[in-house]
Amino acid sequence: MGAEAICSLEDLHAARRRIEGRVHRTPLLSSATLSAMTGATVLLKAENLQKTGSFKARGGLNAIGRLSAEERARGVITVSAGNHGIALSYAGSMLVAPVTVVMPETAVKSKMAAIEAYGGRTVRVDGGHLMESMEEIRGREGQVFIHPFDNPDVIAGQGTVGLELLEDCPDVEVVVVPVGGGGLISGVATAIKLQQPHIAVIGVEPEGSTAVSQSLAAGKPVWLKQFQTVADGLNAPWGGPNSLSIVQGRVDRVLTVTDDEILLALRIILERTKLLVEPAGAAAVAALLTGRVHEAEGRTAIAVLSGGNVDLSRLSDILSE
């Protein structure tokens, strides 16, 4: 299926109308320090300040908002390391749909607690069998599955980030986006490339979890045998056909950064901008700081701070690593 059939500009505008009033229009913030350190004019799209602490509230609301009354009554189920599950539970509480989140045993406890605080049910399983466990529960209980990053309605919801940043900074030349499974960058790239195709869209993966890069290289979705990163929000074990198709057609390239580079960026963001992000949320800034986004040199670049759901009990350890 082509990218246009999966997610169009019209889909993004419909998503924005559907989720309006239930999410924040997050600010676009400048940073003189990051600009000086990178040689670019750096702006930060602060999705760490979004409802539920990440951009994923957008996709969760749009996906559940598209369901029928009967489907909402049956409830929804998903797999998630945390942020998508939190977002879907928030959306379920707003739109009256029970939510079940199947999580790996290694999931951050604070994210699990946030899911439950919004009324979601968590089920922890072996991380290598997330989909099988989810299918077993769904077969028994009958919920609607909402994929964390490959559902077209989720992608359209995430794309509202791109609509906003392009409206707030029409002169942007480079947009740098963290990549896990590819839902966020698929939506953002749709918003940008269908309106201003000359703007470079660059994805950033942690080098320990490269499902999208490997899927691009293979020309088809790849399941990772090994994946481990401090950026748990980007630790997707597989690629998806919908997000892969959009990334192939609308993203200029995807690069990788190390965990050490991500943690350094997190510290710099906290110290210099006073914004608290989780490791996943620091990945785009990490790429700019390393100089690997050569497209940004001397230009205006926006880095998406994708989330702020850092485990406070581990924050001191993260900052000292």
C-alpha cells in the first residue's frame, strides 16, 4: 500500500479536529546554547509537556475517537513499553473505552503506574512474546487491537505534531525526530513533505534498537533478535508495513546515536533549557550535538522532544551515567 493511501494530509487535519481540546498545542522553544553548540538555529518542539507526558496522546485519542460505540464498549488492547499505553489509557478515560496494555516484564514501573492511574489494566509478560500474549487475551476477551505505531489513525494523530511545528515555524529547514517503531516520524513527515517537500526530515534511532533502519535495509518489516537501549520509548522490537512505507517515501534518512550520546543530550537539555525529558525525548538533540545531521549546519532545525516520562527513581542514576 502506498503512503498516500495509508495517511494523507486530510487525515491529519481530521485528526486535529477530532483531538482538539483534549491535547495541548505544545510550545516551540528556542535555545541559544544548543544553537551555539550545533552551528544551527535550534528550536525544540516540547512534546514532553504534552498530556500524558508524550506525543502519543495525540495518536491514542485519534485512534479511539475513530472507533464505533460498539467497539469502544468492547474495549481496546495494545502492546507497549509505556508511553503508548499511558496515552491509550488517557484516551480511554476521555472516550469511555476500557483499555488493556500488554507490557514487557522490564517495563518502567512509573509508566505502569501511570497507565493504571488513568484506569488502564496492565498485563506484564515476557518481552519476547508480547504479540502472542496480546492475541491470546484478545481472542479470549474480544477487544479491538490498536497498534502502537503502525495503525493509520495513530500515525495521523502523531502527524498533528508536524502540522503545528510547520505553522509555528514556516521557515524551518530541517526537522529531526526520534524513531522507535516509526509512528511519530511517519506522521510528522506526512505533514511536512506534503506541504513543504524541500524540508529535510531526519530520523534518529538508538544504535541498540534499530528496527526501522534494518527494515529499510531489508525492504520489509524486520523483527529484531536483540534490542536494548536506555531509551525505552524507542525500543521497538519490530518495524511495521505502514510506517515503513511512509518512511521509505517521505523521510530523507535515519541515523543512529549511542546511549551515551542520548544521556549527554538529556543532561544538556535539563541543565540549559530546564526541560525534563526521558532518554527517548533527547535522541533528536543528541543527533544534532554529534554533528551527524549535516543538513542542519547553518540552518534552522527543529528537534522533537518526544516525551518526558522519565522514571524519577532512576533520574540520579541516568544523570550520572
